[in-house]
Amino acid sequence: MARVTKAELDNLLAVMNRREVDKPRREYPQIGYYYLMGAYGGSKLVQIVNEHGGVRDVLPHLGYTSKREVAAGIRSFLIGRFELEDEQRRGIGGGK
């Protein structure tokens, strides 16, 4: 498998921080902004949740892990988000 680059992760984060196509993307340190936090030689995806800079672990089952696993987790998260938006647009499913 190919190595996951910082540029690839930056592109995934840019998609995560885009609210909607016609609106500006979130910027640091806005509430809702996603970024990678690093420790123990790994990274994890977090989101700012309050005005004091508090964060939540978006993929808590991964913890601090490799760039490859974080990228796979972000892709899965995005697929789920796009699927929910599609179901809402079609008026199907339980998502509100």
C-alpha cells in the first residue's frame, strides 16, 4: 500500500472542515473545526467543541494511530456523513 502523505491528510481535513459547498470552510479556532492531534508517535482526529478550545475525539476507537489508519477513519466518517445527507435529501432513513 502507498504511504499516506501530509498533503493527503490536509486534503481530507479540508473536506471535513467544509460545512456546505456554498459556504466558507471552518478555520482554526472556530467551534466545529477538525484537526489532527499528535502524541506517542501517532495522530488522532479531534474537533473543537467550545470557545475555550476543548476538543472531542472524533474516532475514539482508534486512539493515537498511524497516518494510514487516521486517513482510513476520516474516509469512513466522510462516507457516512455523505450517506446521511443523501438520505435526508431523498427523505428516507431515520436521520434528521
